[in-house]
Amino acid sequence: MGVFSTVLGFFGFGVGVTIGLVIGYFLFIYFQHTDVKHPLIRPIVELDTKSLESMLPEIPHWVKNPDFDRIDWLTKFVEHMWPYLDKAVCKTAKEIAKPIIAENTAKYKIDSVEFETLTLGSLPPVFQGMKVYTTDEQELIMEPSIKWAGNPNITIIVKAFGIKASVQVIDLQVSALPRITLKPLVPSFPCFAKILFSLMEKPHVDFGLKLLGADVMAIPGLYVFVQDMIKTQIANMYLWPKVLESTKEARWNSAC
């Protein structure tokens, strides 16, 4: 009787989730506005005060904050290096995710989790300024302002209980203000022993999520819930004064 109840429970959960996704998706399509108009483009001098105030969050830090330096050269450098950085970052991400996936698949009795596609796309991040602190300690503190409206294609295939499902992340947008500290500074390459990373404010993360080809983020209420959950989780891990520490000196010496 217990096994029968468990099976019925799983069946009811699966049917309920499926019906909820379908109903939510069609409700979103039904209530979606059809009278979409092209935005009116005008010179800045013709905008009123309210329009100018709405543009303030999009203004680069180096414009509205004198402590931030303009670093267009770094954006151009990353733009030229992006095809190679894309492959390197994706390779590193797979290596980092491999033991984590192996641990969780065994824990939750999942058959396999594999990356079908993993690419960051053709659009590199943009550096909107950088603030550098001068201290009496043997350290270098930088705060780059980063915005990335990318077109990545991250598709994960999950197999469990004889069912195969695909999860795809698309249209990723990230806005963050990290603090990167190199300390202590040493007279041998790479001239620092540790990298300390933290976020000075909650990042903005926006993305599209497809489950079995359907846009899950189109379900009313789910988008806001996911946004708040991501911001909260990232803040709990990396928001200052919490720090992510990485030791680089040993890795550099071993590579040399």
C-alpha cells in the first residue's frame, strides 16, 4: 500500500506540474499585449526631466562617479580575446562542475547530467569603469563595473527514472560590481599570493530558461520568484564582507 501511494504521489506531482506549466504558458500568451509600438528615439537635449532620470541607471560609472576610471581599452581587449576566452571559460566550468554533478547525481539518484552545448555566445561583457583603491597594505584593490548582455547557449540533458529532459539557458544579462583584491603582493610572478573576490552590491541577473523547449520563465509569478531567489543566494555567498578566496601562487609555480 505504501509503494502504491508513493507511485500515485509521484504521478500526481508530475501531472500537476505539467498541467500548471501548460496553463501558465497559455495564460501568458493570452494576456500578452499585442499593441506593441516602436520606441520613439530623440536626442538627449529634447528629453524631459523624467526621461533623463530614467536613464541614470544606464549611465556608466565613470560618468556619474569621479572615482571610477574609464577603461574602454579593457573592453576592446576582451572583445578581441572573447572567442578564446569563451572556450577557456567553458572548459574550466565543465571541469569545476564535473565533481559537483557526480556528487549530486548519486545523492538524488539521477542517472546522468551532461552538457549538450556550452558556449557563452559572441557578445563579450562591457566594462563601464573601474575604481582602484590605494592603501598602505601590500595589496591591490579593484572594483570594475561589469555589464553583460550575452547570447549564450547552455543546454543540459538530465536523465532520471527513465526520463530524459533538456534544460536550456539563453539570453543571459548580468550587471555586477565586484571587488577584486590581490594580496599580499610578492616579488615573484604572478606578484600576488591570493585573489579575494566579493560583490559590493546585489547583482542583476536575467535569463531565459527553456524546459523541454517551453519558456518556463514566461509563467506568471515564476520570473520574479527566480530573480529574487538568485539574488538572495548570490548575496548569501559573495556579498561583502563575505569573500571568496583563491590561492594562485602555488598554481603558477607548478605551471612554470
